[in-house]
Amino acid sequence: MRNMMIEVLLVLLLCVVGFGFYRGWFSLSRSNPDTGSNSNKVNISLTVDPDKMKADTAMVKEKAIEPTAQVTAGVK
């Protein structure tokens, strides 16, 4: 049972990360290595855009409030 819970959490985490890359919340970039150096080092940067996350969250809230307000008005 515990293994199944860990697997479910891992799948959810992968879905959130994948969705985050799709929506532009996260991005990976790499810089070009120095042409004069003989090292095989590659610098990779992970960028997180919290403003994009907040904007998407606000948009989802706004879209969720509209139908629920219509249902509430219909019930009354």
C-alpha cells in the first residue's frame, strides 16, 4: 500500500512538472562552453517564473467562479 502511494505521488509530481514546462512556468537553458577552454563542462540553468504561475492560477480561479455563480443563481 505504501509503495502504491509513493508511485501515485511520483506520477502526480511528474505531471505537474510536465504541465509546468508546457505552460512556461519552468525553462531549461544552457550556455555555450568557452571556445578557448578544453573542458567538457556544460552549464544548465533552470528558470522558474512565479509570475506566470500566479497569472495562470488567477485565470483558473476566474474561469471557475463564472460557472459556479451561474449555478448558484439558477438554484436561487
